[in-house]
Amino acid sequence: SSELTQDPAVSVALGQTGRITCQGDSLRRHYASWYQQKPGQAPILVIYGQNNRPSGIPDRFSGSSSGNTASLTITGAQAEDEADYYCNSRDIGGYHLVFGGGTKVTVL
Amino acid sequence: QLQLQESGPGLVKPSETLSLTCTVSGGSISSSSYYWGWIRQPPGKGLEWIGSFYYSGTTYYNPSLKNRVTVSVDTSMKRFSLKLTSVTAADTAVYYCARHLYYYDSGGYYSSPVDFWGQGTLVTVSS
């Protein structure tokens, strides 16, 4: 079982704001990183650290953290944002990577 | 631009050993601060970290796979490998090689992003 918990599915209306959450004890000392994965493709990193976006990631993606919960927010969702999103961090001990179970985002 | 490319058999028989290689181009495995490892994804399911090594040589494995996994680096420092023994159908997955970081973020927490991924290779375990 995953040490990071995500909701299986989230829907967001086109142009509106959607939020995905990731919960786990390790998030009290580790930032979550967030990945977007479209069918048949490798995941790509969209948010890491406190709230950093790799080059090429639109600024409608943002991250935040509070207690044991990390959030990925899509502000002004676009059709191309429809994908699976995964969070990850280290485990509590800090030696192993862990992933959340993934959230399927549907843009209506 | 860093690129990672997985290679190896796409079909492995049950109880045998799965062996994959990741070729790294556009960068060096011996660069400090980076981890290099393997992540897999069974069809229709989520991501699972398998194991990694640090540039200094230390290896780390998923506790659930530890007894069956070996991650090693080629002396050329341009390739690294995965060996998974005694495979079953449950090991059928897309296998990704990847690079990840581990650093103390200015925000006050640690961060461990996987910033580069290979395209992935499907390995099917079947007789």
C-alpha cells in the first residue's frame, strides 16, 4: 500500500480551478513533487519543492503544503490538462521514494 | 539535454530474471547530487519505485522488492542496470529509468523530485 494517499478522481470545469491533494506523514518534512502522465507517455515533473515549476510548465500549475497534506492546483484548467497526476516524496525515514496512487483529472 | 533510454527483453518467463539497461546521454551518472534508479508501472496502475543508487555508489531499494532487486552502474558510467529475480506475472509493467534529486529546499523541507524519465519499456512476464 502507498504511504501517500490521493483521491482517485477529480473533475474540473474548463477554465475553472481544480485542486488535487496528497496526504502522508512524510509530508511533514518533505515537499511533495507532482507529475502529469498522459496515456502512453512517461510522467513529467510539473511541481517540486516549495512551489517550483520546471522550464516549460505553465504557471497555471502551483503547489502548496500544510501539515501532512500537499496540494496541486490548476488555475484556469485547459483541455490538455486532462491526465493522471501523481505525487511523490521520500518516506519518513528519508531513504526511499514513495508515490501516491494517482488522481485522474477530467476537464469538463 | 539529458536523455535516458531503457533497453532489454520485452518478454520474460516466470521464475527467471528480468534484466534491463538504461543508457544515459547528454549528462554524467557521476555528477554529484543525483540519484539514478528504476520506477515501474503495471498496466492500468500507479507508479512504484524499485530502487536507486547515489552517484557515490550507495544503493537503496524498495523494501517490498529488496530481496529480488539489484541496481548497478556500468564502469563506463554511461549505463546502469536493473536485475529482478524470480519474476511472476505481478512484475509485468512498464519499467522506467529515471534521475532524481534529494535536497534541502529553502522553504524548510526536503525535496526529492524525479526530474528526468526514460520513455519506458514494457516487460511482460509470461510463459
